[in-house]
Amino acid sequence: METRRRIAVIGDAAERPQQRACLAALAEVLHSGAATRGLASEIVLAVMAGSDEADEYEATGLAVRGFHWEVLDAEAAERAMYYAGLRPLRAVGAPPTPASSRPFAVPDDGIRHLCDCDAWVLAQPTAPAAILPLRPFLVMIDDTLHHASGMLSEETLRVVADNLSAASGVLVWSEEMLHEVVDFYGVERHRVRQLPRLPACGYRPLSSGSRPPECRSEPPPEQGRVWFVTEASVGATVGESAVSAVLSQAEPAATDEQTVAAYGGALADLL
């Protein structure tokens, strides 16, 4: 009998009803997609504590769990990796590196930091610090997080870069963000998958002057990315054997069934 896998869909930017509806839609399409692929899986929708009884989440019929971010220093992060049965952030006796010395964020659900789940799907790559990879995870990055928007601080850009680098795969909704993830953040093309945009998540295009046209085909100047990409991230700490993720670009969906299948395929690659 196939072992049932529990997947946590983690989202914390859901103050407005539209944001909650989008997060709920993501969890639902992953649930439906898993069933379409014949995966024995359970979806847990992890949302900010205090919002777990919102109507949008309860309407999904999925398990909903509240959490808050806990930031760990390097020593506490090493202990968490040890107790999770994972490789440490650095070899015993090795000097600290900039990546291993920085703080890490973990989702505190009051149970086991969502470690009762087999894998995570982050609805956005932002967090108070780089995610401690206690489980293999996928990251969804929305068009609004384009670096040229000017809304992201230097530290937030670093956190996003660390999380995209540590992820087993990156999910985007547009060709523009696919270029952003590959050219700016330095993520390998085969780890990025373009999925159909969910109707509940709407469409928020970048302003016409936010990105020069030439950036679509050419990477930005080296100083625009190497300052953080070379340090990001703990990438393989989960281990190559923990997850096999060879992701490719999905064709735009013409029907709801194709959309569901596309998300199911992304989840199947994670598992």
C-alpha cells in the first residue's frame, strides 16, 4: 500500500479576503492535482495564527492549522536540523560560513514545526529570515515580487534568494517571472516551472516602466545579483536523496482539468 504523504501549504501574507481566497485556491488545486495523479496525499493549509478560522479557509474542507514564524540563531538552527534527522548546515569542525551563520525562520505550529508533514509548498518566498529546510519544499513566487518593483529591501531580496536557492523547485505564473528567477536570482532553469495562473489569484501586471525590455533576454549586470546569489543558500542540506525534483515548464492550461493536472505534476515532482 502506498504511504500517504502529508503536504503543508504555507502562507502568511493573507490579511485581505482576496489574498486568503488565492491561498485557499492554491491549496485546493494542489489537493485536486494530487488526486488526479493518483498520489496518496493529505493537504494541510498552514496560515497565520488567528486567521485559521477565516471563511475562505474553512470552505476548502481541508485541515487548517495556525502558525507563526520563529527565528532561530545559527546554534538553534543546527539543533533543529539534528533533531529532524537531517544533515547539519555545515560539517563538524568546519568554520562558519556567511549562510550558516545567519538566522533562519521556521513555521511554529505549536506541534513540531510542521515536521509531521513530509513536504512543504510555500505560497510566497518571503519570511522573517531564510527558511530552515526541515522538509523539502517548493516555492511559489508571484509577479508582484519582481526586484524592479522597488518594494523589496536588500535584506528581503537576500531572504528571497536564499529560499529560491534552497527550494526543490520554484513555481511561477508568468514568463516575466521565469526570467526574473533564472536571470536575477540565479536559479537553474530546470528547477523552475511555469503554471497556469489561478483565477482566484487575479492578475497584477508590473507597471510598464518597472523593467526595461532588454532584461527579458539578458541577465542583469553581475553586481545586481552576485552579492547575494553566491552566498545563498543551504541548498542541498535536505540531501539529494530526500527529493527528486526535475521540473520543466508547463504548457498554459486550456481547461480546468489541465490546470489541475499541471499543479498535480509539480507536486508529484516534489514527492
